[in-house]
Amino acid sequence: MTQPSPEPTDLDQENAARRQAIADKFRAEYARAEALACSVFGPGWKLTGRHMLLDKDQEDEARRTGTRAVPVATVITAEKGGVKRHFRVETMQECESMQAGFGEMLLEPHPTKRFTWAGKEIAPHRFSLCWGWYEPDYRPASAEKLAAARQKRQEKAVEKEAESAPLFAELIREEGYVQPKRKGTGR
């Protein structure tokens, strides 16, 4: 038996605001990329994704500091009428493919890093290839929906707890008791 929808908590409100900020950021990124694609290809092209090269040293630094790595080069792909086209953002030039857009950079060896494999010293690639999509239509859940989802999760947890202890099932359901998870047990 489900209860009426709960009032959103402060945390629900904060989470909804965070999600809205992410949605706004997605829309802004899409609008910028769409404007670039329109200037290269003309109107009516739908963005399908982007490939980015990240400098591995900067990528490692971003992981350590918790910041976002900035791409060294980006190729955007757009589609219209089943035809895909690509362009490199830095040069604003159309290219035959993602690989052609990056050219030699795609397989460029790292200038200083080396590893040994089968007795040979080998340089890894200097750049990491990453892929990302655009999500202009992301519609975040409202605080009310987040509160309802939280309530549903809690109800499922109570029911699971009641099923695991049949002797006390009715009491567990009445009180809404869920046994706290023990830390460090891997469960």
C-alpha cells in the first residue's frame, strides 16, 4: 500500500537544482556546438557526438585535482538525412572522418613516457581519445519526483526487510524499519 507523495526535503530541492544546472549546461554546450556545425555545414544538421583528444599528462593532473581536462583537439559529428559529416573545431574545417580530423595527433607517441614490453622500450600514445554525446533534451526530475522516488525506494527496502524476517514482517511493515547496513562486510 503506497502512501501519498511526500513533501520534498531540502535535499530533494538541492538535488533538483543541481540537476537543473546540469541540464542548462548540456543545453548551452549543444547550442554552441550546433552554431559551429551550422557555420560549417549550414542549417538542419543534428549533432550526434564529439571525439576529443586529451593530453595524458593533463588528464592525469585533472584526475589528481578533481578538475576537468581540457581537450587539445575536438572533432564534432553531425547527421542529416542519413549522411554523417565531421569537422575539427579548432580549424573549423570539414574532414573526411574523425581519424582524418585528428591526423597524426591520433597516434603521436608521448615525448617522455616509456614502458617495456617484450624486451622493447615503447612510447605510449601522447593523447587519449574520448567520445562524448550531446544531450540537449535532458529534463531533470523535479523535487517532487525525487521525493516520490525516494519514498518508493524506502518502501521496497522495508518490504525486502519484512520478507527476510517473516516472524516480524507485520511489525517491520508497520514501523517501516530497515536494518542498517553493516560497514565493512561487503554487503
